[in-house]
Amino acid sequence: MPKYVFVTGGVVSSVGKGIVAASLGMLLESRGFKVAMMKLDPYINVDPGTMNPYEHGEVFVTDDGAETDLDLGHYQRFTHAKLSQKSNVTTGGIYNAVIQKERRGEYLGKTVQVIPHITDEIKSRIRMLTTESESDTDVAIIEIGGTVGDIESLPFLEAIRQFRLELYPTPCCTIHVTLLPYIDAAGELKTKPTQHSVRALRDIGIQPDIIICRTGPHNLGPDQRRKIAMFCNVTEDAIIGAKDVSPIYAIPLNLNTQGLDTMAMRVLGIEGQPQDLTEWRAIVEKILKPEHEIRIAAVGKYVGHDDAYKSINEAITHAALANRCKVHYEWIDSEQFENGATPEEKLKDYDGVLIGPGFGSRGIEGKIKAARYVRQSGKPFLGVCLGMQIAVIEMTRNCLNLPQANSTEFDPATPDPVISLLSEQRGIQDMGGTMRLGAYRCQLTPDTKTREAYGEDIIYERHRHRYEFNNAYRERLEKEAGLVISGIHPRGDHELVEIVELKGHPWFCASQFHPEFTSTPLRPQPLFRDFVKAALAGRMREKHG
């Protein structure tokens, strides 16, 4: 039977619960345990698929097509846990399931209530995490979104209280992640908010076993540690300081130094194998001590929110460490190219250009102008999802002399719909969970940069899109524009174009899928890796004449 760890948060939101959960998962794996990961989100959206990236950050997609919280991206980058539909549960999803059961009469006419029906559904989802293919899980780590004290989180916390009681005498471990604010006037970290947060958790009936204190740039002192231990009923060695460290991949090492995994194993009553963190330490060392530096521009429209493209940002980091270089990675708002600024002016000093994913027509014409510049200038280019569609639209307009070519997403009346709605999408009105989602087979073309990057003929990558390349324009683009189709997905009556390249260009690759979702520091994604490699090679040629 698996052991369970619950991670809660206090004082403020975005306190770092996801990173703590992912870090503990990595450390337990280094001890020889198999882990499963889950995020419980208290919002009423069924999933984050329809939420604005400015508000919520990116939507992370799993192999089986679940649109999930970005914290699952942290889980994948730090651990080997298998992530799926079961790994992200929301209040909306729970209530939707309970209401459907009530409509089917499964509650036999009883009054349906938060307790026991909502809490029972939450507990059943937690149990489902470790069934079937994950039945050999040793430790399941469950992160509860939101902040203790929020109304939205109460059903999840109550479910966890019940779950722990039902497992008794099998031990569970609760880790509470909290903030210690620093008051400049007093010159010290304050523990009172943490005391109140733990008291609120204990009022619900949950006593934390470990408290992790976010302290910003400050160190957690012995006085604060003693005070928290005394007022929160936790031993001093279970109070762990979480000072801000960089890069993010150094966080597990910092927590390990303070004994997080050792303490968790002690609470759970388990013993692990000897630990070897050599590989992880090497990752941090490579990031901190690069041999070269390059600049890459990412042209997008969600540039005001760092988490809107979280997986792309991290995939660039992984690609950089694979090439022993530091990437100065800067987001460029595409709308400025529609308001007088030119791509030549803004992009000429960068070593590579990326055009990322997105929805809606805002900023599209600016992206098309940027794509034309990189095609003509020879700068290394990587397009992701919408970035691939933008590259195709640009070539159709300027190489085939079809100036009104467009995607039907942006111009339903375009006379040249080089990008059009997927056949299975026609007639669908709902927005949530209705796109082409999850991992699909892609067959690579020999003697292409894509085939060289992956080193194999068949790959599987994750998708999240409604529109596709229109094969009616394929032959002309190949003959007249130098377009190379380097990856396709066979679909019965026709092939779905997955990856395109540009003949004669130093490095120009664009994919309909999202390669960033499979990148990890231990396994950098091949397209991102070779994109950075090409940008670095260009920098070296320029440097040495």
C-alpha cells in the first residue's frame, strides 16, 4: 500500500507548494522510491483549459490529453512520475461528477451534501491516483492548491483529514509551506502569520508534520525556528528554511541539505536506498558555470506574465545546459511590429528567434512580420504550434504571392485558408477539452534537421490546437517556397502536417505540436536543444569572423 504526503500552503498564494512537492518527489526517487503526483485545485473551472494565461499561467498538457495546472510541469521536470487525467482534480470537476451521479439516481434519493458526498468524491480521486498502472507506487504526493483559510479549499482539507483518519494506523505526512514576511523597520522575519496559518490548519483537524518557511533572500534564524516549533507543535528539526535560490533546480538540493526527504521518510516509517544526487548537482553546476552566452528573442503576446510560457522558458534552460551555454532569453511583444517598430530593428542583435503558441488574432500580423524577417535573414528559428502556422501563412503570402492568405481562426473569409479548422472540430461549440489534445504519433522525414535532432523515425509529442495545415497548398509551398515537410501524422484519408522546415535555411524548424511539454533537465527536448545549438554556432561564426 502506498504512503501519502499532503502539501498545503499558508499566508499567501503562490508560496511554492508545487516546487516543494516536485522537489520532494525527486528526492524520494533518488532514494529508490516510485512516486505519483497530484494537484488538487480549488477553482470551479472544470480544468484550466479555458482560463486566460495572463491570470493562470500556461496550460500543461499530459500524454493522455488532460489540460492541467502548470504545477504538473514542475512535477514532470523534477520527477519520473506518470502524469495523466488523474493527476489534476478541480472543484469544478468534483462537483460536476457528483451532480451527474445525483442526476443518474446513484445517491438513491438522499440529500446530496458537501459532507459526505463531495469529500467522498475527492477521496476516491486520491485513491484512483495509485490504482491500475500506478499500483506499484511507493509514495503519492498530493498538493492542495490555494491557501489555508480560503473558503474554496475547505472541502479538500476536510477530505484529507478524513483520508488520514481512514488510513490509521498507517502514517501520512503533511507538509505546510508558508511565508515569513520580512519587516524592514524591525529588521527581522516575522513568524506570527505562520503561527496563525498552522492554527487554522489545526482547527480543521490537521497537524502538520513538517513546516517549510519561505524567507525570500533571508536566512531562517534559530530564534524563528524555535518560536515556530513551540507555537506550531512541530519539532525544530522539522522546521525547514526555504531561502530563494537560483536556479530553480538547486531547490531540491537546498531542501535535501536540511533533511526534508529524511524527515518525510521518518514520518512515513520507510527507509530508502543510499542517495546519489551527482547527476542533479551536475545540472546545477552547468547552469551556474556556462562556457558561452547567446541571446534569443521569443515573439509572443502574453509577455506580461512569466508563467504564460513556463514550459517553453524551462525547455530553453534545458537546451542551454545541454550546450553548456547561458541563454539571455527575452520576450518581444509582437504588437509593436504592427505599430511602427520593425523586426529588423528589434531582432537583428539576437542569435535566434522563437515564435510561440497562442490563441486569438491580437498580435498575429506582428508575428507574421517577424517570421518573414527570420526567413530572409537566415537567423535560426523555432516555431511552436501557432508559430508553425504563422511561418506557413508568411510563406504563402510572400512566396506564393497570395497576400490574403491566413488562418480561418483569424479571418474566416480568407480566400486562401492555408491554415484551417481540423475536420473533427467543425460544428463544436464548447471550448473546454475539445481541441486535439495529448500525444500523437509523428513520422519523421529522412535527411531533415528534425530527423537529425531526434535520431529516430517515429516520435510522440503532445498537441493542443484546433487548426491545421491545409494540404491543398502543400505542393505549391514545397515547389515554390522551399517548404520541407519533415514530420507527418497519418490520418486515414490524408496526412496531418506536424513539422515544417525551410530548404537552404541554416536552421528553421516549426512544429504543430508542443515539444516543450516533454523537456526535462535530464532529457532536454531535441528541437529546443538543436535550436540553441544552431544559435550558438551562429554566434561563434560571427565572433570568429
